[in-house]
Amino acid sequence: MRRAIKFLLLLLTGLAALAFAGHQVLEQTTNGWFDRDLQLRSQLAVSAASRSLVRNWQESARLTAVLEDLTSDERILGAAACNLEGEVQAATAAYPRELGIRDLIQANGGPLSGPEPAKATWSTTTALGSGRVHISGSTIDGEAGPLGFVVLVHDLTFVARREATTRSLMLWGFFVLAIGASVVTLAAARIAWRGWVRELRKALTDDATTADTSTGDFQPLVRDVRSLAERLARERHDDAGTGPWSANRLRKTLLQHLQGERVVILANREPYIHERTDQGIRVLHPASGLVTALEPVMKACSGTWVAHGAGSADRETVDAHDRLRVPPGEESYLVRRVWLTEAEEAGYYYGFANEGLWPLCHLAHQRPSFRAEDWQQYVRVNQRFADAVCEEVDSDDPIILVQDYHFALAPRMIRARLPRATILTFWHIPWPSAERLGICPWREEIIAGLLGSSILGFHTRQHCNHFIDSVDAYVESRIDREQQAVVQGAHRTLIRPYPISIEWPVHWLARVPPVAECRAAIRRQLGLAPDALLGVGIDRLDYTKGIEERLAAVDRLLADRPEFRGRFTFVQLAAPSRTKIPRYRELNEQVEAQAVAINQRWGTESWRPIALLRSHHEPLSVFAHYRAADLCYVSSLHDGMNLVAKEFVAARDDEQGVLVLSQFTGAARDLTEALIVNPYDLQQASAALAAALRMPVDEQKERMRSMRRIVAEFNVYRWAGRMLIDATDLRRRERMHGRLSGPVLGETA
């Protein structure tokens, strides 16, 4: 015991000495890092504005305006332009005049004229009345030689704050480390002593059973991690700010941050379609992941949904202002319908959006088509929808959510009329690489339109990086990669990843029968035996969804594993989509021919392996199929997220069923307990289907329970709440800086 105490004292003394030495090294290193970082940022800022500086060097007023743009960063106190003699010829209002620029140039850079050339850049640190500042100078070269210096003055008060925070964290860290080391040392000594005594006793008793040959101890590791995640997920606070995200919390968040302001959503697809039938007007809920995600948000925060009125009876159900309250029987928000002619719909929707942008953004081996007449319709229709949005707002600084690739130009058009608006644009599909975007003849206009947003959201960080690379390649702007922002003049657009999800719990499930009843009912509808194995796929008929590859995987499963013949049926719910486009009509015919061929190859008089149901299915039918299935296969070839995967997980409150999921979906990053496959690899995909059909119930429950926790935690209310909180924080900062009253668009740094 005495030795242990001495060891602990020596250990604590050593850690204290190490903490003191570490603090000195850390402080010196941190100061060096900050100095190099500020010098580099100054060089980049001056370099980005060099052309404007040279062009306006002799015009004091214009030169001052360029310098003001350079100081848009709140850490830059001021900027000045000096001539060859070190005299200030233009400076920002906040530039500290007490600085002796001539002496600083002589001490750090040297004279600009004379036999000794000046340094291209220099920096130093000094103290002013307001605190420490970092001063950097950069030469500005004209065609005939150097014109002078640009001096930037950075406020270093944030460095002191960070040093204090770092010092406190480091001291606490060493304190915790010391305590932890003490506990570990004592525990290790005690365990070692017990182990030595146990081994000694075994040796003395000649115990031959000292070795444990079981390997089961390694297996519970994953279960232990999942159990920890489950405990963390259950740790809730009662207040609205930290509880689970729900419709109620979203409403409270809007009330807290937006004081109950209405939200206006712009989306091409409407949440409810009115169709004329022989039995009268029928209300349809479109098969759309966007609608699935956005409608719970609108129910929670009210407001107006501006959309294209495409139903045959849509005009008959709106009021004189083309508005309608939905959902039927609940009427919690408004839909404002915008009408398009056949020519506008053909050019804007079928043409540019879905024959141009859609294949451009998806790596699914379909060549994009760009036609000038389609582009003209796209511009015209974007302006019409932007005008409709501006008519629906009730303040001069509203919150507006613009959705998807149909409205790439709308954010800039809206900002032209509502410069104080907070515009959140969410791009629901992948964003292509800069090289691939170069295919589009109007790439600059599309990027410029999106940069009218206050915040531009994508599903993944990779898509954000692709967009920033595209801006860098094609548009003149200043890119703040540290803050993930694009700056044009006084306007800043934040680029953020917001992985979309579904509501939790899904309100449709309250009207869907339990799993056992759904299993029995769906098998009766398909003419299957009660114990038949059932797989399900639910998609629009789109070439990006990998439906052909999915059916081919079922074909390979039956070829390689005869035990599933006559027992397994795969039902594909395929809603017809964009049938006016030739590629979609071809896909429709190809999928039908493929299903017929597989049924002829393996089917019998009483059994067919593929049930292809090509029609629109309402949510109640969709969720009934989810609950009836033994597995769901999502085989997208390229997808931003894919909410079908999350809907399947949400539907399985029995915690059974297996999700087979394409690695090319955004959902694969969240639902890691699914069987992740490459849909192009038919052998791998068919093996995954077999593994899913053979998976023990205990493992199914374990996987499904983990995925349900993820979907519950990261639901659509969290998605919307994060975006809206970020938007309100951004608006508050801009109001504080007084930037909303200045120029918004059309200027470049």
C-alpha cells in the first residue's frame, strides 16, 4: 500500500509538471497558428479583390468601397490602401488612424521604391487602446509595377478568449487524467493481485480447467454498443428544447424563434391532387418522397404550400385566389395552386427539369438533353412561381422554403422582390461534380439562382462540397470554406448538409391494421399461401431506382437457390411517372417484359415469382405492404436519400422484416443495420435476399430495433427544425450587423 501511495504521488507530480510545460508549448504553438492563419486569410482576401483594387486605385471613393467589402468579416477591424511612400490614400471608417503605417512598412516590408525591393507580404502584431491587433500588408502590383500596399487590421481579442478556454480545458483535462490514472492504477494493481492469487490457487490444486474455449465472449460486442445507444436515446429532458423532435416541439421552436410566423413552401408537386372520376372528384396523395417529408412540417407550422395544380379537378376545388385548405377534414394549412399551360409544363417540367437536370444529377447512365426552348420555359415558369410566393407572404422578411431542382432560379428571383427574406433552399437530389455540371449550358445561371438563398441545403456533406467546387469553377465569388459559405458582395449563402427523413410516428400507421392482419390480407390479395415468403419494392417507375436490377436479383436468387422456388414472391408497386418522356415509356415496357420473362421462366400454374402492380397506391396500401413483407429491397442506382427505406423501418413496429439497401442511397449512411449491397452486383444482391429470408427472428429484431431508433431520433421534424433554427440565427446576426438594408445581390467581392 505504501508503494502504491508513493507511486500515485510521483504520478501526480509528473502530471502537474507535464501540464505546466504543455501549457507553455500549447500557447506558443497556438499563437503561431493564429498568426499564420490570419496572414494566409489576409493574402487570400487581397488576392481575391486585387483586380478591383488595381482598377480603382486612383479613385478614392471606389477604392474605399472595395476596402469596405474586404472588411465584411467581423474579425477585420479595418483596411487601408497606402501609396509607395506609405501615405494612406483610402481607408475604411473603422480603420485605426493611430497606426504608423510608414514605420510599419519600413520595419517589416521595406520601401517600395529604391534599390531594395519590398517584401510581397508582411505581418506583425501590436497593441492598440482596444486591445491586441494583427496587421498584415500586401503589395498591389499594376501593369507598370507596384502601386502600393493594402493593410488589413484584424481584431485579436478572440485569440485571448480561445487561449483562456483552451487553458481551462487543458487544466481540467489533466485533472481528470490524473484522477483516471490513479483509479486505473489502483484497479489494475488489485486485479493483477487477484489474478495472481487465482492462478496460484489453480496451480496448487492442479486445476486443468483454466482455459475457456468458448468464443461467445466476442459476439455480444455489437449488442453492447447498441444497448449503449439505446440507453443514450432514452435519456430525455422534459423541456421542449432538448426533448425528442416532434410536431409539438417544432411548433414550440417556431413560436420561440419565429414568434409564430407562417412558413411559405415552394414545391412543384402538390400534397393533394383532385382528380375527376366517374364516381366524382377523388383526392389523391401523390407518390413523392418530397411530399412525405414536407407535409408533416406544414401541419406543424401552418403556412402556405405553393405548387403546380396538375389534377384534372384542381381548378374546381380552389377559391377565387386559387387557394385551398388541406388536408381534407383537418384544414391545417393552405395550398396555393399555380396553373401552367401544356407548353410550359412540357418545357419546364418534362423538358429542362426532367430530361436535363434530373439525368445530369443522377449517375444512372442516361444522357441529359438540354434545349434552348426548354430553358426559356424554365426561366418563365420559375418567375411565375416566384411571383406567387411573393403574393403569399405577410411580411417583408418572411421565411421561405424552396424545394428541389424545379426551382433553381426562384431564390434569386424572390430575393429581387423581397431582399430581407430568409430563403432556405433544399436540393432533394444529388448535386453533380463540377466537371459533370459543366455539361449544362446554363450552369452559371443555375448556380447564381441558388445563391440567392440564405441557406442552401443538401442531403450529404459530399453534395455540399460538389456545389462549392462548382461555384469555384464557374462563378465569381468569395468562398469561405471554413464556414462553408459563398459570399457575393454583401450577400452570404451558407451551404449545409441536412439529411432528410420522415415523420415519427407516421400518422398513416394509426389507420393501418397490425402486422399479422396485413400479412394475411396481402397474401390473400396476391393469391399466396399464408406462409409464403414475400419481398416488396415500392417506387416510381424511374430509371434511377434500379427496378430492372432488382428484378434481375430475384431472377438470380431463384436460379442459384432452388429452395425458394414456389415459396418466395416479390411484389413491385410501381407508380407510373413522367410518361410523356420517351425514356420513361421505354422503362415501363422493359420492366413489364422483364417481369413476364421471369414469371415464364420460374412460375407455375399456382405461383408466380414477380407481382408487378403498375398503378398509383395510396399511403394506406403502401404501409400495409411494408407490414406484410418479409423483406424490402431498395436498389436505387443513385439517390439523394430514399425515404422508402425509412418508411419500411417506421412501419415495422413488430421489429421484424429485413431491409436490403443500395449503397448508393443517402439512407445507407444512416441505416447501417440494413444489408447494404451494390445493386449492380447481382450475385451479391441475390445473396443478400437469401440471407434476409433466412435471417433468425432474434437478429431481425436486433437490426430493426437499432434502425427504428435512428429514424425516430433523426426524423423530419429534426430536419426542419435544424434548418429553421439556422435560418433564424442567420437572420438575427444579419440584423445585428445591419446588412439587410444594404445591397443584396449583383456585387462581387
